[in-house]
Amino acid sequence: MHAHHNSPDHHHHGHAHAPQAGHGRAFAIGIILNLGFAAIEAGYGFWAGSMALLSDAGHNLSDVLGLAIAWGAALLARRGPTERFTYGLRSSSILAALFNALLLLVAVGGIVWESIERLIEPAPVAAVTVMVVAGIGIIVNGFTAFLFMGGHTDLNIRGAFLHMVADAAVSLGVVLGGLTILWTGADWIDPTLSLVIAAVIVWGTWSLLKQSLTLSLHGVPRGIAVPDVRQALERMPGVARVHHLHVWAVSTTDTALTAHLVMPDGHPGDSFLAAAQRELKEHFGIGHATLQIEIDRPGSHEHVPDCPLEPHEHPHEGPSHLSPQ
């Protein structure tokens, strides 16, 4: 016996799209500012003979691409479901977050490569010009990162924020490197500092990469413990056992759940399903729950023998068994 229930606010998902819709202007401003600055930085990099500025300009250009991808995913996520894409295109936000993490790591790889080359063959740099241009970069990227503050519950927005913070950190490293070169004349300081900054960026990006990869594989979103969800369902009146429990991300802000509830006393009615939906949403942030009600055989501790998903399940597998779908 199947019982599907959606609370009144489920169809709209207003809580999910608010961060993405509210950051549309931030994406536009960030793309324009960073594209313009990347062009200016590349021009001065050629003029000053600074590989640091040129590599930073390339990093900024990769951020422009990352912002464009994230913005496109945010717009796609707002499109409604169709007969072919019954969840809409909200999952594109997960792919964008994953791609942004990979893109940032590739950009860091370019910085590391260039830094190693400059350690091997140090080159003279117009330190004052480098400091001024990189200082402007701190302002541009810091301001863009500020535009994305407050959206960290959305992995996609968080990826854009990390991009901008990383770029600001790189620009700060370039400024400090130029200042130190002015004081000491040691050209090796700049690439060494760049390597340190690259390590910091990788450290901050690793979490984003792991989370986005987990969500893209239908893993359980961070902050949700499946045993706690199971216990919450089993504590509800009339529920003897829970099995075939699955929790996964529909997008970077939406979470879905399916579960089979063994209820020996029969179907509990719509009020039970509404209460279960509220419990899952309020305590775990799960906004899309699909529950199947099954009737146990009297006096038996085995789950129903005609469960369509797993007809050969054995009793010893118990309620904690998570079967793959």
C-alpha cells in the first residue's frame, strides 16, 4: 500500500529558491567586475613583465567562468518540473558546485606550476605596479565575495563565495610578495608565497569538492544523520518498523526522502502523513517525502513478504539495513 503526501508548501519550494533568486544581481555584478579587472590585470602584467599578475588574471578569468556557470545553474534550478524532468532542473546546481570546485583546483594547479617555474628561474618584477594592481584586485574580489555572503546554505552560492575569497587571497599574496621584494630584493619570495596561498585555497576547496561529489552521487546531505531520521519515523504512532529508507539531495538546497513504514494497525490516514511531513521538514530540512505504508502479518517480526523492492529480504537483516536502489 502506497501513501504519498506533500505538505502545502512542498510544491512551491520557496525556501529553496530564495537564496539563488536573491543572488542574481550579485552574479551579474561579480561577472562584470571580474571580467573587467582580469583584462586590466593581464594588460598591466604584460607591461610590467609580471608573471604573478598574468597568472592572477588567468585565475580571475576562471572565476568569471565559474560565476557564469553557477548563475546559469541558479536560473535553471528555478524552472518547473516537466514530464521528462519531473524534479525540474534543480540538480544542475549540484553539477555547478562540483564543476566550480574542480575549476578552482585546476586554477590552483596553474598557480603552483607557474610558482615552481619562477622558483627555478626567478625573474625581475615591477614590484610597485604589481602591488597597486593586486591591491585593486583585493577590493574587487572582496566586494564580490561580500555580495554572496549569507547564502552558505546553498552549496552553489558557497562555491561562488569561495571563488571570490580565494581570488582576494591570491591578490593579497601578490601585494605582500611585491612589498617584500621591494624591501629585500629577493625574487624567490613571490613564488614561495604563491605556493602557500595555493595550499590554503586547496584546503578551503576540499570540503566543497567532497560535498558536491557526495550530492552528485545521491549521497545524504551534510547535517542529516540517517539513523536519526529512522528513529524519528519509528517514534511516530503506529510505526513498528522502517525499511528502504533513502535520503538524497534534489539540489544544493532541496532534500528528498523515500521510506517504507510497517504499520500493523493499517493505514493511519492523511493526518499521520501530514505530521510525518512536518517532522521531517522541521527537524531535518527534508521538504519532499514519499512514504509507503505496509501492513505486517499478525504475530510476525518479519517485514511483509510481498514488498515489491526486495522480495527476498531476510529477517536477520533487521531495521537498520539500507538497501541500494
